[in-house]
Amino acid sequence: MKNIPLTAAIFEGALVPLAIGLGWLLGSPPLTTFRFDLRDALLGVAATLPPLGLFWFCLACPWKPFAEVGKYVEEEIVPLFRDCHLAQMAVIATLAGLGEEMLFRGVIQAAVASEIGGPHGAWLGLAVASALFGLMHPMTPVYALMAGVIGLYFGWLWLAVGNLIVPVVAHGLYDFVALWYLVKRRL
């Protein structure tokens, strides 16, 4: 693949119409709980701190499973994005935050919660969406587990606030900062 930024942007961006279509089919349109609210957007910025803390902890931790994640990222991910410009990273991260949160929280989590109903449905929806989110990030078993935990966090944010913009902003900003740090820290 010659143009990784374009390919990544197309893939992440394609999740938006996928989420809209799947949401329509399942009766859970993902934009129902998405509204621009400055307070909630700023809450999304602040909500980026815990996943970034986990990110930096994993980079610094010498435990072998975390070291394997670091090795995979250094050998497989960093080279793909080495030539990306800051704006390209921002577009990819923004589309990832929007597309993945619309799909996993706005459609899957909402559809499972709606199907089951009541408080059990909300928690089961959170668990299912988070597990699928982790499984869709299979770089290493520990990375998939960490992605699942972060998915739990993003899903909990959505449940707590009721506005999809909070996990969208938190996810997109996290992806941007992590990608920028991993790719550009040595330049």
C-alpha cells in the first residue's frame, strides 16, 4: 500500500455510513444521541486523560506483554505512518473517533441495550460493544484487551453523559495524540 494515510482515512471514514446503515437496519440510528454541545465536547477533551495515562503507563511498563505491544507498534504501525503529516494524522484520528464510536457505541451498544431493555440491557450493551471493540483491535492479545477496556470507558462515558460527542472527541483526540507521539517523537 503506497498511500497509507488515504487508505486509513477511507477505512475509518467508511465506518460512518456503515454505522448509519446498520443503525437504520437495527433501529438504532447512531446520530440520535449525537449533538454538538461545547460543554460535552470539552468533557470529551478532559476524558482523553485516562486513556492517555494508560497509554504512557504501557509504554513505560517493562512487563513482557506490554513490551510485546510496544514491539508490535514499533515494527508494524510506526513505519506505516512515519511519513504522515500532522494534518493527515488529525484527519485519520478524527474519522476513527467518529466512525468507531458511531458504530460501537451509537449502534451496537444502543441496539443491544434496546433489545434487552432496562438497566441490564444498558450494561449488556456496554459489555458486548466493548468486547467487539477489543476483538476488532487484534494486534496482540494484550492490545485487544486494552482496547476492550478503553471501549468500556468510552461506552461508560456515553451512558453517563448521553451525548455521543463525548466518546467521539475522547477517542479521536486519544488516537491523534498517541499516533503523533509514536510516529514523531524521534524526529
